[in-house]
Amino acid sequence: MPGERLSVVVTRRLPDVVEARLKELFDVELNETDVPMDRAALVEAMRRADILVPTLTDTIDGAMLAAAGDRLKLIANYGAGVDHIDVATARQRGVHVSNTPGVLTDDTADMTMALILAVTRRIPEGLARMQGSDWNGWSPTAMLGGRIAGRRLGILGMGRIGQAVARRAAAFGMQVHYHNRRRLHRGIEEDLGATWWDSLDQMVSRMDILSVNCPHTPSTFHLMNARRLKLMKPSAVIVNTSRGEVIDENALTRMLRAGEIAGAGLDVFENGEVNPRLRELENVVLLPHMGSATVEGRVEMGEKVIINIKTFDDGHRPPDLVVPSML
């Protein structure tokens, strides 16, 4: 269709500069309300669009793709994770899927370290006291936390983000350990000062802090199940900035309430919503999925989406094409 612009439907509000550029290049339908689309609305969007730009709040399964018709050609996901999209079925129906990998590595690694410090140094508790006018002055034994220098940090998932966490942790004087599906090249291990554990069980049982940085896949669902959580030391802390489904959240909540794990810092949640019992605990720091929430990161994500769409429009393979074998 020479001369015709691609029809693009964006499911959520994106940074203004990204939306403006999309309007310049394509026939764009924006979600001005920023209210997540329900299942029926997503199907209708796919029926009238050449390109759909969803986010992690948009679950797109095989049945929805089957009901979408034949117009949709590309799902240009705004985000790195694609576990909310049935990529295999999309490809079977001739729909390509792209994502935005690598953009948020530093932002997420920064947030991981922020959560480690927040939990071990009891920062939210101190903030609550000050904001609630509950501070009676300094005391030698008040609000005592723990020093992170010298502590063992176990990183579960040593991809881009895991390695970025390792570099930051080393700068804080932490001992870096990791478990990964594949062992890193020895040169990378030496550069990071990281020790590899073939057995996740053995690593978990010896760490002071565990950072979850692996994606959600069928093989990582509840990787940190009740049995593995019980292997952690009572003084240990667990931090998750990856995917909530990797941890059995109910089991974690029970153990935190019982004092069997010292604390947790969570930026992601298993069911997308916070377990109300977690809100009651002083040894838990809860964040509203802020790991990627920087202006720079969100704009760069949008730029990747645009490059993927424009490359596809020009008849070439999108640079960030996702194929089922990658998952």
C-alpha cells in the first residue's frame, strides 16, 4: 500500500516526546485516558490496527490472537518482558513480536541496590517516624540496621541486569555470588568478582541477601518456592525487581510474618497486586513497579518501539524481534 501510513494503536499513555514522534510517522490511535484496556478492547484494537503497541499490563493470549483477524502484523511491545504475550501463537498467525531489551538495565540495577539499602538500613521505617512526628531525637540504639559491606549477595539470573547489580554491589564492598542457567565466561566472572554456584539450593542457604533478576518463564515460575525460601538464613533478605511470579508470594509472606526471613524488598508482585498481608509488615519495602521508572529509560523504550515499527514498515526485520526460541 504505497503512500499509506501504518495504523498503530497504543494501549497506554507514553512520554509526550514519544507520542509526538509516533504521530509524525504513523496513523496513531492513543489511549488518552491511560486506563488499561480490557480483553475485549484489546481484541478490537488488534482488529483495526496494523501495529499494536502494548505494555506489561496487557495480556495477549492465543484465543485473543485468533479473534483478532488478519490485519495485525506486528506487536511492538513497550517493554523488555514478553511473558504477557503468546509469542508462539503470534508467530504461527504471521504476527511478529518485538520488545525493548537492554534499555532499562542501569535503572533496574539502581533500584535493586536502593531496595537492598532500604531494607537493611530500615529507611522506610525512619521516614515514617519523621513524617509521623514520632521522632524523639537521636539515640545510640535507635533504628539499628545492618552494614552491607562484606555481606554475601546471591544474584539469581546473571543477564544484563544481574551483571549491572554485581558491579554496583562490588562497589559497596559486597561479596558477589550468582546462579544462572549457564555459567558466565571466566573472564566476565573475574571482571565482576563473582562466584558461580551450580546448585541454587546451596547458594540460597549461604547468602545474606538474595536478588532475583531472572525473567519469568515456565521454568522460573516459583523458582523460589516454599522449600527454597526455607533454605534461607533467618537473617537473610530477599529483593525482587524482576518478575513477581518467580517467588511463591504466599510462602514468602508467611515466612516474613513468622520471622523466618529477616526482610524483603519487592518492586514486583505475583498477581500484579500487593498481597494485603505484606502491607502490614515493617520488614518489607514495597514499591509500585518503579524499577524502570526514569524519564530517560521510558523515552529510550519509546525510541526502540519506533525503530522497530519503522524498520518493519521499511520491509526489514525489526532489530528487536522476539522469536519463541529466545524465551
